[in-house]
Amino acid sequence: MDPARPAGPDPADPFFGERSGDAVLETIEIATEGEDCDECVRKLRPTLKRISGVRDVKVDVEHERVIVTFDPRKTHAPDLHDAILKSGYKPAPMAD
């Protein structure tokens, strides 16, 4: 089992969906390489928005990064990285 991708929610977790009606959201910035035009935004945004739990996606073309707000009970950062790779871009080690 990959610890970055838990098999499922832990019912003992106070943020477990059935125990809390409130949304639990995280926002992360993912540096990317090769993203430098409006076409990139048209490819990346919808790809990431289709992932269950993703609430918002902002693509910062100037600094080559993607800012994603998501529910960690429904998806995980490695899934976001995989979606970026599948869209033809790749996560970078660090944003400019």
C-alpha cells in the first residue's frame, strides 16, 4: 500500500465525511514545466477539475504553476500529479 494514497477514510479521523458535514479543503501549488500559454490552461484546468474532490484550479502561466483546492477525503496529491502528467505536462521540482 502506498502511504500517499490511503485505501480509504479512517472512521476514527475527526474529518471523516460521515462525522462532519463541513468541507475539509486543502490548497496546494504544483510547479509545472512546459506550461506557457492559454492553450495550457485549456488543457490543464478541465483535466484537474474532473478529479473527484477538486473544487478549484488556477493555472499561473507566468510562474508555471497550478494551484489546486481539493477535498483530501476524496483525492490525494499524487492523483493530481498523475493527471498533470497525463495531460502532457510534468510537475517540476520548484516554481519560478
